[in-house]
Amino acid sequence: MGKVVTFGEIMLRLAPQGFLRFSQANSFDAIYGGGESNVAVSLANYGVDVDFVTRLPKNDIGACAMMEMRKRGVGVDKIVYGGDRLGIYFLETGAVSRGSKVVYDRAHSAMSEIESGMIDWDAVFDGCEWFHWTGITPAISQGAADVCLEAVKAASEKGITISTDLNYRAKLWNFCDAAHREAIMTELTSYCDVVLGNEEDAEMHFGIKPEGISVQTQGHDVKAEAFLSVCQQMMEKFPRAKKVITTLRGSISASHNTWAGVLYDGKKMYETRQYQITDIVDRVGGGDSFMGGLIYGLLKYPEDDQNALDFAVAASCLKHTIKGDANLVTVSEVEKLMGGDASGRVAR
């Protein structure tokens, strides 16, 4: 199994303890995380050789973020340094009928001020088999979008498999209008072999909607068939894509979700069982844990898309039981759940 490289911003997450609201908090728990760094941590836990590439400020907080990656077994020697601050996001964890809230404080972060030419992609991709980015990275700034384009072009020239999680974030795309956003995401996604995204991502980035059915009216009973037309339209728009995948989250409440996944390879649609995730500990990073599991599954089971998809869904199901951004489970724990053991009994 070859090396994987992920590229994006890692941030400081500050959250009131438990289910307190921002206005009730006298202290905040500090955790480091971000879309691509979360994927890297998942892969490292599964024994994959993985590097995380980003830009960090050369100060104590930047060092803490770097050390968080290092202690999880993620390669950090390709990280570049500069700028004045690490991006921050504040998380208020919801419960029952009250949803969670996120407030970003990432303007002028080191990563948002990255520029073309700052990263030596030839060196980064030496020995690399897979490159992953998400739609969050180009949303940070025009500079981040430009560097992400540098990366996918360099990876493509080297024959590296490229994946993306489209991850539309309405609060981030503030440096350009909708037409420019679509142009940026269309060009970047055109280089991708594996594309993960839900119906909102497809609609907001590319104007692609499900045909003949409204996903929003399905409530928590989300059906895989609703996404077949989205997958087909995505493959028509991006002919390089070999697989289009979506997670199926049904939100019964902030504390109880259903969870499944779908993969379309241009001919066949694969679907997983539906998990009932009750008493959610932390749903942030759920999609990242799915992507980490999917990359591992596709690398380990290159001829078995069903098994790869099942691994991804089981891995991300377990993530909902773990506090923090990153998924800290092992291959054996995921395979145990895949095998049907959801008892949660003590392992002795």
C-alpha cells in the first residue's frame, strides 16, 4: 500500500464543555483538526504511510498543531511555515432538537495567505500513490485555491490517484461570487478519480440536482435511489471520475442520526446497510472519517468496492462515538462492526 498525501488547513477548535452554549462557557476545550488532517489521522491509524501538507505559523500554536499530527503518526516534514496565526473555529455542540453551531475565525491565517510556488510538489509527491483534498481548501482564499490547483496538476502528471470531498461550506466562500466558485471547483474536480459529495455539495458547486425526487422531503428515511441521478450527472460532468460516492445521513435529531453510504462506478450502484447512531458523542469529522476509511478500503480492496464502502461507513459510524475532530479507531475495531458486532462490550 503506497503513500497518501493530504493537503489543507488544520485549525484550533475551541468548544464549551459538554453541551453548554457559548454564552454559558467559562472555559473552552482545545482540539486541533481540519478536513484533510482528519483524513490523514484516520489513515495513520490504519497503518498507512501518510503525509499532511499545510502552512503553519512558526509559533507555539503552530507547533502544537504540528505535534498533534506527529503524535498520531502522520508525516509532517512537508509542512511549510509562514504567516502570523493559526485558523480557529468555535464549536457549540447541540443535543436533541438543538443543532450544533460553528463560528469561524480563520481570516488572515497562515493557510489563507498561502501563495503559488510555496510548496515543492515534486518533492511532496515523491513515492506518493494517492492525493486527497477537500472543497474547504479552495474556499479559504484565492491563494489556497491556486495552490490546490498546482497540487492536482502535479499529481495528475505523475499518475497519482486523486480524490476529493466536495464539502460545500457556505460560511467560507466569501472571496468570490457563485460563478467564480463554480469555475474553481469545476476545474479542480476535473482532475479527480474519486469524488465524494452529498446532494447539497453537487447543487451548490455545480447546479446538479436529483431527478424525479426531492431529497429534502425524505426526512430521516434517506433512500439511495435518490442519489443515482446525481452520481450519473457528476460522471457526465467529470469523465475522469471512476467512482462517485455519497454518505446518507438521516437526522432524526442532533443526538440520533441514521448513517449509510452509496458508491457508483458508472455501471453499478453499491449500497451499505443503514446504521442507527444514537447518543452521538461528536459528529464533527464524520465525513472525514468516512473518506479516510474509503481511501483505506479502496487501497486494500482495489477490486471490491462493496467491501471498501462497508469499511468506510463502519469507520465513520464509530467516529460518532469519539470526542474531537479525528477518528481514532483501529482496523480491527472497524472490521468488528462490519461483522455485525455493535454490542460495545468490554474487550478483555
